[in-house]
Amino acid sequence: MTGSLSDGKGSASASEYDPGAYGRYFDEHVEAGAVHDVVVAHDLAAGLAEADPDQADTVVFGARARILVERAFAHHLLGAWASGRSPLR
């Protein structure tokens, strides 16, 4: 649910290396990602919790877990780029 944030950081980082294609790729995804984040948070997650209140804790756990994983991945990716190494190691 933070895809637009990570795409924004990706855009800023990619633009340092190649302000052309890479920057445009991430820039386009920032706007689309923001829309998807809203759909997931409000329509899907809130809808599920509303339809099945017993699952509300599971929905919140899943959302928090996703945020932590995205944060760790973004940290790894940006750290690799900043140090000039491949993030695939």
C-alpha cells in the first residue's frame, strides 16, 4: 500500500543514473500506484474487514507485513544503487 512511495523513490534514484527512460518509467508508476494503493486500502481491505469482521486483525497484519517488506526491499535497493552495486546480490 506504499507502492507510489517506493516508485517515487525509485524515480528519484533512477534519474541520477539515467534521467531518460528509467526516470519516466518510475514517474508513470507513481500516479498509477497511488490509485492502486487507494483501491487496495479502501475497497479491498476495508471491504473484507467490513464483510467479515473476524478477519479484521488478519487484514491489518497483512497490511503491516506488506509495508515492512516493501520498506526492507526499498532500503536494500536504494542502498545498492547508492553504493554502485547490483541489488541482485
